[in-house]
Amino acid sequence: MMRTLTAFFADDFGFVISAELVLVLTIAVLSMIVGLHEVAVAVNTELNDISNAIGVLNQSFSFCGFTAGVLNVSKTKSFFAGSAFVDTSDDCDCNTSCDLVCATPIPENGVHL
């Protein structure tokens, strides 16, 4: 029994391998955490760029209407009204630090309808 315990305490080959494995795995996990954090920052930055690109799109539109009447009579046969919409810039358009606030919109081209 004492011979077995002495042999057990004298055998330290597995300890060196385990310590090296723990050290290597610790360094690998810490490197992976730092790398994944940088990936998350890069993805958030790209999504912010996409939102800024969508924010600067001018979505103004207009279409004209028409009126059709009966010949030589002052009676309207059909009428279709035109419409227009002017996109106004918001606080969050092209702003990297966007806070949701309620503010009055400002026309992009400075013309009010």
C-alpha cells in the first residue's frame, strides 16, 4: 500500500500536461471573447450605417390629377385629385448618436406646401 502511494505521489507527468492545457484554453477563451466583442461592435457599426443610408432617402412624391367632362356641357364626368408629399428630415437622419425625441419636422428642401 505504501509503495502504491509513493508511486502515485512521485508520478507528476499528468499534472504538467493538465496545467499547460488549462493555460492554453484560458488564453484561447479570453482571445475568443475579445474577438467576438470586436465582431459585435463591427456589426452594430454597419447596421448604423445602413440605418443612416435609409434615413437620407428622400421619399417625397407627387402625382397630378385629371378632370374629364362632357363635351359642350359644363358637367363633370370624372375627377381625380392630385396629391403630394414632401419628406422632412428627422432628428435621427444621418445621426450616429440617435435619441428618440419628439420635435417638429424641418423640410429637407426648405419649401412648405
